[in-house]
Amino acid sequence: MRFPWKTVLFLCLLTAGTALGYQPALKYWKSRNRPVFRTKKVTTGDIVSTVNSTGTIKPVLSVHVGSFVSGPIIKLHVDYNDEVKKGDLLAEIDPRIYKASVERDKAGLATREADLLRVKARLQNAINDEKRALGLRSDNPDFISGTEMDKYRFARMALEAELELSEAAIKQAQANLNNSLANLGYTKITSPVDGIVIDRKIDPGQTLAAQFQTPELFIIAPEMRKEMHIFASVDEADIGMIRKAKEAGERVEFTVDAYPGELFEGVIHQIRLSSTTTQNVVTYPVVVSTSNEELKLLPGMTADISFRVEEHKGVTKVPNAALRFFPKREYVREEDRKLLDGVDSSDEDRQNAESQPADAKAKASVKHRKRHVWVKEGEFLRAIEIETGLSDYRYTELISGEIKPGQELVVGVK
């Protein structure tokens, strides 16, 4: 049988080719499957820490104008959005029954005054009779008996008492007249302040019933062009920073959907102590004051608020994406893989936070500012420990760490 030298030659050539191409193929395969990391540079600049919230715009003061008397509305003098001055007539209630009450009480007062004159005349007559009796008795004690003298004296005393009753009746009649005049005056609803009518709750012809409670007719907001308030709810975790911002006089920036792209400013007017708990979340009301000269801010608008808490200028800034990046184990060099194993003491501290005493929690909070960022070193990633400070929505301040401005930090994998 002939030796299959061609087959052997083929196998030798195949083996040699495989041996020569293995390393380049392996190198090509590794190069093709090597991850491509996305990076961002460390920069320098200003960091402004903010606390974001939403709030509702309201007038500084809302004056609710009501009616003290009942009756149908016969005329309205103002409408929504009208600007009024103090004392301006807003509406009129049908005054006919109140005018009739005034005329009735005037007649009653006139009757009481006439009755007073009649009593005064009778009293004067009784006084004169008593004086004449005393004169006759002084001339002759036997001329008028003591019984007759008592009649004169007690007649005069009775009329004096009747005079006091008449004077009291006049005061009562005058009070009734004053009450009727006041009720007649209440039929004209006037504005108690300068302001803008932001709500009208009545229509012409509507009948008011004020016997049980005062009906609300108008809501007037004074000085809306001068100042408006924004009522925001701030989480208890941020209220300490809000208080520092108020003490430092930091400005507040906000936007409203009605004017996209326009930025408004205000100041923290008040941090109220009346907390609200909703689903175990504690919030505190914070009132922001802002000017409203152009009357763009209307009651009920929703404002997206940013409280400027603190600002550091000219600091080294680390991209927030670099702090959020968590690489796979195979991408990291051997020395740093322990940081990915979940045995870091800081992780344990965070897991046991519920059972820690207060001093340990405070220390853990400070320790939590130590973070790791990743840089490329050859084919792997190397971890660098840093300490962070203020943060905004894109960058975080670098307090300490072996990184410099311009250095590339890994933020993801393509």
C-alpha cells in the first residue's frame, strides 16, 4: 500500500498554519471584544447646590367680601379682574325693605319725642301744683292737710319717673333707627381694600340669605402687582439647607408653564414650623416672596422652584456620571476587584444604618462622602478614592483625591 504522503503533507501544512495564525486570531478576537469606555473630563468652575421643589402661587392676602344683610342683588358694579379702590361700590342689594324699616323707626322716634314733651308738660304742671300747695300750707298749716300734700308730692315723683322712661324710650328708638340705617347702608357692598377682584361668586338677581352665615360675594387680592407668595413643600432632609440659604439671603429661581424659557426670581420669606406628614414623608411649608409688576404670575399657577443653597467658585468638578458608574468585575484590575465584592466597610455601615447609634450615623454620613471613580489603565480600570463636596445636576465638587482637571474619568461603556 502506498504511503499517503499527500495527506500527511496537508495535515502538516494545516497544523503549521493554525499555529502561525492562532496568536494573531486570538489578539484580533480580544481586540474586537474589548469594551470601549465612554469618558468625561474633570473640569474647574463654579458649583451651585440647589434644592428643587414645586409650589403654588397665591396672593399675599385674599380679602373675602361678604354681605351682612339678605335680599336680591339688583346691580353689580365690578367683574372678574377689575381693579378697585377702597370704598368703591361692588354691588347693590334691593334696599326697599330696609328703607321701610328706616321710615318706621323715624316715625317711632318722633312719637317718643312727642311723648317726652307731653310728659315734661305734665311734670311741670305737677311741680307748679306742689309749689302752690306748699305756699298755702306755709300761710296756714290747717289749710291743706298732709294727705293732700302727699298727693301733690307723689304725683310729681311719678311724672319724674315717667320722664326718665320717655327719655329711655327715645334712646331705644334712636338705636333702632341707627340699626335700620346701618342695614340700609349694608345694602351697598363696598371694597374694604385696594386690589384686584380675583373671584366673583354672585350674579344679578341672585338672592342672598344672611340669616345663618355670611354669604361670600367677592374675593379681592390687594397689592398683587407689588408682591406674590409661592407656597412650596420641602422635605425634612432639606429644610436645614433651606434655613441656611434664608440666613445667607440666597435668591430663589423658579419657572412657570405659562412663560416657558422665562426665569423668575424671589427670596425665602418664611419657613413655617407646621409640618405635614403624607405616607411617612414629613414636609415643611416654605413661603417664597416675589415681585409681580407685570402681573404675569396669577393665583393658582404651579411654580418649579430651585432654592440656591450654597455656591463655591473656582473648584475642581467631577462629572456626576463618573460617580454613578459601576463597572463589571472583568473590566477592573485585580487589586480593585475587592471594591466590587460588596465587603466594603462603608457598604456594611449603610446596611446597618438602622441599628447604629446617633454618633455612628453622623460619622457614617461624613464617610459616605468618600467615593470611587474609575480611570483607564492599560486594558483594565483603576479605582481612585475621592472625597466629594457640593453637587449640582451635572457636577460634584472635588474635596480631595488623586485626580486633576483635564483627566478623563470613565462614565460608561459604549
